[in-house]
Amino acid sequence: MTRRFLIAPCPARSFSSFLNALRRSIILTTLFLFFLPSTPLLAGTTTLTPITLQLKWKHQFQFAGYYAAIEKGYYRDAGLMVTLREATQGVVPAETVLSGDAQFGVGDSSLVLLRAKGKPVVALAAILQHSPLCLLALSENHIRNVHDLAGKRVMLDPMTTEIMALLRAEGVAGDAIKAVPHEFSLDKLLNGEVDAVSVYSTTEPFQLDKRKIAYDIIYPEQSGIDFYGDTLFTRQDMVQKQPETVRQFRDASLRGWKYALEHQDEMIDLILKRYNTSHLTRAQLNYEAKEIRKLIRPDLVEIGYMNPGRWQHIVDTYSRLGVIPASKPFPLKSFLYSGELPRLPDWLYGALAGGMAIIIAVSAVAIRFHSLNVALNDQMQLRDKAEEKLRKLSAAIIQSPVSIVITDTTGEIEYVNPKFCELTGYTAEEVVGQNPRILRGSILTPEFYGDLWNTILSGGLWHGEFLNKKKNDELFWEHATIAPIWNPQGELTNFIAIKEDITERKMLQEKLDHMAHHDELTGLPNRALFFDRIGQALAHGKRSNTGFALMFVDLDGFKDINDTYGHDSGDALLQETARRLAGCVRDSDTVARMGGDEFAVMLLDVADPGHITQVADKMLALLAVPFRLKGIECRVGASIGISTFPQDGDAVDTLMNMADMAMYRIKQGAKNNYAFAS
């Protein structure tokens, strides 16, 4: 009998080819879905997207990174055609960007003020880690600190919010100075029409150095106002609607800055040839380039790095000074660019899901067709796939760039990957069977471990940091994520820890914290840290009924040495003065540089006034020893004012003012002596 088929049989080889083609289609579709948010359409890939960047001021080395990105083709490679727009007097970059006249701008830390008012600005990258903004006065005007500005004529740019923050931080009321509108020229200062002027440390000092005119500078960071400088920013809608453009522009700009700092002479040639609208000289640009590099600090931090904690400090400073309402939370997360791409619209996910459903349906029909014509042994294929999947997972763990540790439910180590061995110095054989506490480099509280175990035993993920110790006793920091592992029956069988070495990140944070609270020249605590320690001393003194003393130390004759032998010699004298003063006190006491040639000393737990006079005599004696500067002997003296707690007051401002007045009595008299406030 002839057997008839309802469906014509298909050769196995032909159908296998069909299945392979179908699989390739599914893979290509999946890859398309994966890369859809970031892959440009084929049509129009040669068309460059026009972009306008609003600069803060006129062309100069301050914007060299953007010139480099244009000249070296970094923007073009990113599919962008960038136009740089100079700023003129009265132009506010943020207003230009918010109005839509430019997509990106160069601003500063005052961007947080706009965001606090609801303006949708987003900070992309902090180019200058420190602000160049400062106050400059001719030395002949005898303005050495903020308090000397009282009653003086000061030429200010209305947009310099950092200067206003500096005045408020020092307790100087806005109406205590005579503000004069800025003319972006030093003529009025040189003519004596104003006493001080807000400037950029990267530009104006060059003009005075060239003319050999002595001057003094007041830096906001000496009073704890250490804000970011030039900051690349955009609008919120750009981040949401054109995330790839934002990412490409930011990356190309930072790449341009890296090139500009590594090829400063080439950039100066480019500025002189194409961007020199202000008719700057090569010497001016060389000076600016060196000063800009000091503010970017590429040797210490990655170009464009933004520390969320430091931005929060800026917000808190403005809030504390009453510029930002303290009652309204600041949207820091949305203010700082994260680089994450937004989610696709829900309707598109639905459309893609529908497309996948059609593909799956077609696949099901094909599989059914195949099952009717060819009987295959799927078990072998499934086993091969399972083994391949297991090999991939194993290779991923073995080749992982982070440490991976697997323990049993008691914490006994069962497995460590090669990265763990590379980092810690232990072999796998040495640690298997041990408890992870063999790495412990610090004593943590029982509450810390209680939280860890409660979290993972309840099925949750635990995140935290450990200070661990390598086999050679070297300490290192790790960020760990620990998770439970369950078997198919729902039983807890193991724990897995994925750990990342964050030692370099911790060290960088410590350096940044130290820079924020210490004087860069001498390494001593700065004004902000000194005031903080006075506050702690007051609290301690009131609790324990103990006294302490404050000493204001002002050098006599420093200005003559600084003017005669130059700033390098003056800096060397200040560094040696700091060393000598620190040698006069105990480790529990504090020596700080308040700015210029002013120092302050706090002596803790002082019961006998004789101890204070001994320290003051020792300081005068040590400072009387000649200083050798460039082979020349130089001499200075010191005028010292002393106030004590609780005799002279029980508030920080009172004690500081009393010591300051006592110092000025000595300064106006014979000098090189000390006096008590009472």
C-alpha cells in the first residue's frame, strides 16, 4: 500500500538552513533592540548636527579645550558641527542656554542658584576644579583680608556670587563696602578710583607683574569658599530628548581639554592665529595656560570630574548664608549629569514586544513543521547548550576584573577567583576553608556585622566598605556586595561576595578633603578649619570647665621682603614661619594660616597664663632668627595678640575680635611683642 503524506517531507539539511537563517534574524533583531537607544540611523549619518556652545567671556586659553576639539576633529567624529559663541559684557551663558539660543554653555558654581530657583540647568563636567575668581588690591592700599575692605570702594561683577558668599562667610555686610560696577579693566584701580577689584587669577595679575606693581590677592578658598570654576552645562530637555548628543559633546570636549593641556604651545599658536579677538600676546597666553593648569589639576583628578559631595557642600554653603532657602531640598541628583540613557517610550516597547511575538509565533510554526518531518534527539542539544552556558559562567567568574568570594552559610570560604588572589597575595589553597575575617584590617562595631548578617540571611543584598589587609599586611579599601544563593528547593546554600578595590578612590577623596581644609602653600589648617576647631574647643571648655587661648600672629616687615626679593622668596619665608610656629606648640594645639602673612594659634587646656607667655616668648625668639632666602639673610618680627576663654568671652567672634584688637595695639606701637586682650 502506498503511504500518502498530508505535508510533503522537507530534507533535514534544507530545514536546518532555514532554522539557522531564522536564528540569525532573531539575533540581529535582538541586537537592534539592545543598541536602539544609541545607534544612529543609517540615513543621514553624514549630516552633522549643528551645536552652539556659549562661552563665559571672550576667546582666550580659558576655552582652549573646545578649540582643540574643533581643530582635531573630535566634534566632527562625534557627528557634531560646533560653533563657539563669545560672550560680551552683560551676556549670561545660562540665560542663553535656557532660552534655546545655545545648546551648551560654560558657567560656574552659581548654576546651583539657578537650579534652586527651578531653572532646568544640568552640570555636565567641572573643567576647573577651583575657581579663579578672587579680589585684588594694590599693596599700597594695605588690604590684606576681607575685613580690610570695610568702607572701601570695590569694583564687582554683579554675577560674582562667590565674592558675595565670601563677604557673608566673613561676617562683612554687603553695605559695608562701596560696590562699584565692573568695567573689566584695571584702570580705575591703578588711578586710585577704587581700592580693590574682583579679577581672575589667570589673567589680571599678569598685567601688574609685567608693570612690576606690587599687589595682594584675597582668595575665597582661604575662608572655606572653595567652589568649582568653569563648568560645562546644558538644559534638562537636552539630556532627556537628545542624550546621545549630550554624551558625545561632553566626551569630545573633555578629549579636547586633555589634548590642549598636553599641547599648550600648539594651542597658543592656534589662538593667536584664529581666536585672538582680544589681541592677547603670547606671554599673556603662556601665563594664563600655566594658571589654568593649576586650577584643572589633571595630575590629581580626571578632567571634568565632579564630586557630588563637593557640590552638596556648595549648596550647603549658599543655604547657610541665606542665598538658597534651607527649607527646600536641592535636586542634586537631577542637577548632576550621570550619563545614563533614558528609558524608551512605553509605546515603543509595546511595538517591539509585538514584533517579537510575531517572530516567536513564526518560530513555533517552524518548529512544529520540523517535528512533523524529522524526529531529532533534542536532549543532546540541550545538554550541549547547558554545558556551554556553564563554561561561559565559569569563564566570566574566573576572568572577572573584580574579586569574587563564595562561602557556605557559616562564612567558610569555598571558592575565590584569580582576581582575589592577585589583589590579596593569598593563593586559593591558603584561603579555602578559612573565614574572610583573615583579611580584616580594622575593628568594626558589632552593629556593623549585625546589619550585614541580618540583611543577607533575610534574602537581601548588602552593600558596604571594608578596610582589609593583604597577605603582606598592606591595607586596602574594598566596596563589597554580598548576596545569598538559594537552591531550586528554596534553601539557602551559599553566599557570594563581589568586591571592588577602591583604594585609589579613597586616597583621592582624602586628598580633596585635605585641600579643602588646609592652606596649599604651608600645609597648615586654613581659616575654615581653624574656626571649626575653635567651635569644638568652646564646646569642650564649657563641658569640662577648662580654658584655652587664641593668638593672632602678624609678621612685621614681611611686605618689604616680599616686594624686594619677589613672591618666591616671600612664599619660602611663609613656609619656614609655619614650620617654626608649629614647633612652638603641642600636638593637641593648632597653628593655622589665616591669609597673607597672618597666622593664628590655639592653645588647648590652658590653666596657667604663664604657659601662654612661654609660648609667645618662644615664638618671638624663633622668628627673630634670620631667614636665609636665596643666600640672603632676612629678618622679620611678629606682633601677637592674645585672648583667653572664658576671661575674654565665650563666643568665637568675640574671642577672635579681642585677639585681633590686642595684636593691632602691638602693631601700632613698637611691634615685635605680644599683648593680652585683658
